[in-house]
Amino acid sequence: MASRTALKHLVARRMLTPFAPLRTAGFSTMTKALHQHQPASNPATNSNLNETETHFGYQNVPENMKETLVKQVFASVATNYDLMNDAMSGGVHRLWKDHFIRTLAPTPGTKLLDVAGGTGDIAMRFLDYCKETHNDSTAQVTLFDINASMLEVGKQRFAKTPYHNTTQVSFMEGNAENLEHIPDNSVDAYTIAFGIRNVTHIDRALKEAYRVLKPGGRFMCLEFSRVENPVISKVYDVFSFDVIPAIGQILANDRDSYQYLVESIRKFPPQKEFAKMIKDAGFTVMGQGYEDLTFGVAAIHSGFKL
């Protein structure tokens, strides 16, 4: 009760001062990791001065470090992943995921590759949909994730279901930018939910998705997105930058990871830009290529390999 009261007071204070600067707390753990990887600054000897950088939240980091830093974040939140998504979406992520699978509308025998799907939310919904809609037990899903901790949570969940120890579900650890163990033209559908914004080279991940899909196969992505309405956007910023990290601290003792996740959403391309990236990877999109959910807080993107 005390935690809920504290959160209510935090929101109330923030809403009374909507034009105050948003806080962007530093990442104590992540900053230490950055310092450990950075060599002494000596222009005469430092060969990394011109190293290509990318974003990690609002920080710029060497490209070869982002994967490690993202792994640290998700290793930290793996056991509280549902709590994290509840915090970041107000619990609405469950409805978004249900709609996501209904939009995919898999048919009997569909073979799905669920990337960044470690905890199994999408995979479980996929198999349940096939069973309940088609009475089908031939559909198959591979949960693919870069983080072993996330995959372990997924394995524990599936161990409590009828799908355990069947050919309907398998697990694979790897990088979305290099699906080296997935053959060309081998899957009917590729899904990625709340994961693609954490990929270092999104264009490479999209090209890999195109490669592994069969002709006629479908790419679908569910991701936090850009709210265009200025009033709703301001309220969402308050919730994102002040409330979500506080929830992370109070409920999971982990403000840093939640702060990164909020910032990573703001660094992700807006809907139209990401739709163009999907087209550039070779996919055919219908209409504008995406559907906004909850005023654009999230969006479903879709493309076909034709």
C-alpha cells in the first residue's frame, strides 16, 4: 500500500508541474560498464577514437558494446519481465499481444520464428490460438532470443503447459542480426515484440527476417512507438520518465534498466520511418504498413515476402 501511495504522490506532483524538465537519471551499473570498456584517453595512441557509435538510450556507445549492455538490462529484468511490461504499458500490453496474434491469424501447421521472444508471451498465444481456433497441434514455434536469462524464463513457463516436451516449441539463443542457424525460406511467419528497438543494426535484422521467411511469409512487429497528439504525448512523457523508473526502483529495485527502456523507445524511429525501413528490406506492405494502438503508444507493423 505504501508503494502505491508513493507512486500516486509522484504522479500528482509531476502533473502539477508539467513543464518542468524531465529527469534522465544516469545508469550507475551501465556507466561502470562503459568506463570499464573505455581505454585511457590519449589521442596519440588511442585507436578507438574513430570507432562507430550507436545509441544506448540517450547515451552514445561504441557499436560493439551495445549488445553487451542490452544483455545486462534484460538479464536484470528477466524474472520481472511481466511486471516491467505492465509498468510500461499500464497492463495494456496483454491486450496488444492478443490483438497482435489475432492480426497474424495463423493457419494450421504454421511455422513461426518468434525473435526476442524469450519469455514466451507471443509463442504461447500463438500456439493457444492455433489450438483453440483450428484444433491444431501441428503449428510450431521457435523462441529465439539473445539473452539466456530471458529464454530460461520461457522454458520454465512452457514446462507448465501441454506444449512441454513436444515438437511444437523449441528454443534458440542468438542475435537477430545473424540468424545463421535458420535456413533460407524456412518459416511461415516471423514475429518480434518489444525487441527490435534494442537491436544495434535494425536494417540487418530486417534483412535476416526477409531471408528466412518463405515466399508469401509474413513479418510482424509489435513495438512501442510515437504518440502524435501533443496533449497525450505530454502526459505519456510524464508517465514514462518520472513514473516508470520510479516503479522500477520501488518494485524491482532497478531504476537504471527501466530508465534505459524508456529512453530506447524515444530513440526508436517513428512509425512512417520504420515502415519505410521494412519496405527497404524487401517487404511488401499494405496501406501505410502499420496500425497504431492506444493513440500510438505502440504500433503493429506488417510486411509480406512476395
